[in-house]
Amino acid sequence: MRISVIGCGYLGAVHAAAMASLGHEVVGIDVDESKVEALRAGRAPFFEPGLPELLLEAGAGGGLTFGTDIAAVAGARVHFVCVGTPQLKGELGADLSYVDASIAALIPRLQPGDVVVGKSTVPVGTAERLAEELAPAGATLIWNPEFLREGFAVEDTLHPDRFVYGLPTQDGVATEAGEAAKLLLDEVYATPLADDTPLVVTDYATAQLVKVAANSFLATKISFINAMAELCEATGGDVTQLADAIGYDARIGRRFLNAGLGFGGGCLPKDIRAFMARAGELGVDQALTFLREVDSINGRRRERMVELAREVCGGSLVGKRITVLGATFKPNSDDIRDSPALSVADSLEKNGAHVVVTDPQGIENARRARPNLHYTADVLDAVRDADVVLLGTEWSEYRDLDPQKLGEVVAGKHMLDGRNVLDPTQWRAAGWTYRALGRP
Ligand code: UDX
């Protein structure tokens, strides 16, 4: 089937390539010419494992093209809207201007019976409005949120945990147009659906809520364990053992209970804030006041890490050389948006430290965002003469560092483990002081 993908960022580029790999003829549209040029050449505009291979494979077969001109959507029957919804400047809510611009650009190109599939994360109520705007063109909207994780985006797109279709409904039942649209979308996803991926067919409101509810739950789980880390710090407990012990309870589960510097990235922080803003507009802000706490627990971990560094430095950070291992918000990504590691690095520098940051993939992006910090690609160069080393992002190369080897080049053997991934016994045996968040 010929399909179009509007917006070729993390979500859209991966979605376009993945759909082409299922055998569809895909055209990806983005306003950013440099992004389109890279994608046309089979280059991923950001670091995402598996994406370059998928782009080359799909591009070589001729089933995947990219352009900046929306006219190229002609002939496509299904149009995926994958543009970003960043946080509005100075406000909690989401900026819907890219979604609105995509729909406005699509409308004159649509044929009756076309299906527009919303994948962007939006405030609940947006789909209902967009469906009305699309109705005169004879197109049907399906709300089909995406749950991909950066670093696993290809796998998550081709083998999702579940599909959610939000269909237009009347009196609680999908309309005829909604049912027809569903069949077309089933055809697009034929292969993963045939693999028994669960499918939840619902209304627009639920489909939009599923996405923000899932991200809010994940953020809450992380902040819960980080709140327990605060308790562990006050009592001498060990949050990693606590997480293991409660995680054995199948009702709780161990995943997303890793205490440390907390969550960052382009999704969880902005999604919980936009959700709170929307709840306020809907008059149910009380239902989500706990998310304010989730957000502030998350921010407090960064502050606590700066305090820990100050403590280790004997009360003042001024003139201290601190190496931060990791700039990205998580491993296997070059994304530095709202990165806890980088935000801590920045605070350390603002408190007078000389901060050197290293990262396997994120240095270029970090340098653009925080030019005040120093950057070195090689880990041994980065830690040379450091008074303190702080692990901010748990890349596997940092988990596997040899404390003996590192100890030979640093000025002070102080390790601050911001992700609770190092073995304290091993580091202490090599003569380091080991400090972590939520561990004695
Ligand atoms: C998230 C959701 O997981 C995904 O389903 C959604 O579609 C987009 O947002 P992503 O932003 O790629 O994905 O990252 P995720 O793997 O969820 O991690 C988010 C942040 O939480 C990272 O900064 C990570 O380091 C942190 N985290 C995660 C923890 O601090 N502790 C944990 O136990 C897990």
C-alpha cells in the first residue's frame, strides 16, 4: 500500500522505515531539508541502533522516499502524523502547532476514504477536533499512539507490546467510517498483527489518554523508587536491594525501579507536565496533583547529586575538576533533551567546578546545548587529573570501566555513581570512595 508519514523525527523516520520494511510504498515528508537529505542518502539524522540498516535496505528497494513537498502524499491512502509536540516555552502545556500545520497541509491533498492516523502525543481532546477538521475532505481519523523507546525504536515499532486504535464512535460504537478505516490500518500493520500483537480498539479519548497514562505511570514508578532512595539516605538503607526485594513481587515488577538521577528525555518530563496542564483545563487538576510531586522528586535527585559532589569535594566545588561520564538522557541514544547527566554537569560548573563531559554519542548535541562545559571523547582523557568522577548515564562502556586503570590517571579516587550500576565493593577494593544516590 502507498502510505505517507508526516514528520521524520525519531518517531516518523523510524515509522517510515519500519513500514517500508513491511513491504509498503512509503513517502516521508519533513519541513527540515537537511533531515530529508540525510534520510534520502540512507543516513539516520540521529543515533538509533538498527535504523541506518533499515533505511538502506528499504531505500535500496525503492519503497522508501523522502521529500519536503507535501504534494508527494498524492496516491497514499493512509497518512501517519508523526510530528513533535514539544513543551510550550514558559508553560506546562504542549505546542500543537506542528500537528495543526500538518493537518492543514494534508487536507487539500486528501481523497474521500483516506485514513489519517495520529501518532503524535497530544492533549486529550485534540483528536476529536482534528477529526472534525478532516471530515469535509471525507477522511477518517484514527488515533494510534506510539510507545517506542529511544534506543529500541526499531524493535518497538516492528514488535510493539500492543496496538491501540482510537476510532470515531457514535453512542459508544465505532462508526461505519471508523470500521472501514480500521480495516485499512490493519492492512498496513498486517505482519505484526498476524504475530498476535494485542490490539485495543477504543474511542478517541481513551486512545489519547493511554499514551499519557502509560508515560505518567512510568515516571511515577521511577519517582517512587527515587523517593525511597531519599528514605534510604536518611536511614542507611540500600535502594538497589530494596528495589530487588519489592520487584520480586510480580504485581510490582523490577523494571523501571532503577533509582538514580531520574528521568529525562523528550517524552516523560514534557508529557507529565502537558497532562497536568490538560487536567487543569478539564477541571480535574486534583486528579493529577501527584504528578507535580513526581516531577519535583525527579528534580531533587539532580540537586542531591550536586550536594553529594560538594560533600566529596570537602564543602566547595570551586576549582575542582569533575568528569561527568555521559551526556545523553539515557544510553544508546544521542538525545540530550532534559538529560539529568547534563543538567548536573551544568550545575556543577555553575557552582565553580571545571567540568569535563564525555559520551559515546552525545558530545556534538551536548556541545551545542551547553557550550560552557568541556568535552572529550576518550574516557581516559576525560578522567585524567579529575578530582571526582560522576557516572551520569549508564552506557555499557561506563559500567565496565576498570577501577584500577582509571585510578592511575585521576587526581582523586572519588566515584559518584548517579545510576547505581557500579559494584561498590570492586571500586572500594581499588581504593576509591564510592558514593551513590540511595545507597550507604
Ligand atoms: C519513554 C517511554 O518509555 C516510551 O514508551 C514512550 O513512547 C516515550 O517515552 P524514552 O523517553 O525513550 O521512552 O525513555 P525510557 O526508556 O522510558 O527512559 C526515560 C528516562 O527514565 C531515562 O532518562 C532513563 O534513564 C530514566 N529511567 C528509566 C530511570 O531513571 N530509571 C528506570 O528504572 C528507568
